[in-house]
Amino acid sequence: MKFFADTAEIADIKDLAATGLLDGVTTNPSLIAKSGRDFMEVTKEICAIVDGPVSAEVVALDHETMMKEAEVLRKLADNVCIKVPLTIDGLKTCKALTGEGTMVNVTLCFSANQALLAAKAGATFVSPFVGRHDDNGFDGMDLIRDIRLIYDNYAYETEILVASVRHVTHVLESARIGADVMTAPPSVIKALFKHVLTDKGIEGFLADWAKTGQSIL
């Protein structure tokens, strides 16, 4: 499963990229606003840090303007992935862009039917929001299971990009189900490293090593 960071914070992206575990980055208007930086500038900078797809979202709602915005965004770098909403105009834009060889991430997916439409429109990625699904009384992971089943039934190449990831259990369940990608805030990705027994083990090893009075350096 590929790991994407869901952030526009450059320091966090550099830190995760240094681990060799980061396969891409997703952004959205809210994350860009939170960073307090220029949208075009920060997107270009992220694209230079990671080799994988960097999702940059259009903000127009009509197909014609989406295409114009996409034309500007995809000139920023070769690894820009245009992010469009799961609407009729969004899917029209998806079909047009993927037909031209541009990566497209169809976002704000909340049903398996919507995911089916995205795949038929040729989406590179579809982003079902599991956390927001949970918030509204549904099981977000059931949504991922349904999409995985449908895509496997018809051999769709669209990758399932699990979004709105809130905790490490979302990551684990996504991997169990066979999602292609998960995107999470840096705090969630870093939490994957943590385990109380790992911490206790390190503490014990260091205590025993100190007793030897030796030094590796």
C-alpha cells in the first residue's frame, strides 16, 4: 500500500520523505489555507520534494473552468495530479484530462456507486473519505470493502486512495482490505512507528549497554 501525506506543511513533508516511506502528497484548499502560503508556490515546492503524485485541487465547479485551472496546475510539475470533485462536471473533467495522459484524483467520494462512476470516467485515483463517513454514523471501512469488491469484479485500474484517515486503525484496516493508497496527516503516519513494547525494549537495551561502560564511537 502506498503512503501519501495529507498536508501542505513543507517541514513535515521533508521529514517523512527522508524516511523513504512517502509515495506522494495530497493537498486541498483547506490544507493550503492552513499553511498560510501561496497555493501555486507551495504546490510547486511539494512537487520538487516528492517523486510521486501530488494532488492539487481545482476550485471551479463547472467543467470549462475546471479545465482552465487544470491547465495551469499541470504546468507546475510533471508529477501534479489534478484533483476534482465527484460531480458530473468533475467527472467530465476527469475523462478529458485522463484522456490526455494527466493523472486525476476524484475526491469527496462517499458511496460505492460514486466510486464506480469515477472508475468509469477513467480516474487515476478515487478518494473515499472514511473519517467523515464514520462521523455521520456509517462504517468508513465498509465503503472501502465495497469499492475494492466492485473494482476487482471489473478489473478497474483506478486506485483506491483512502482519505480522511483519522487514526492508525484506519491504516491497518485499509491494508487488510487491499486499498492501493492511504493518505493521512503526518501525525497519523508517525503514530504508526509507536508501540509501548518498542519503547520499553529500547529503554532496557540502553540500560544494559550503559552497565558495560563501552562505546561504539
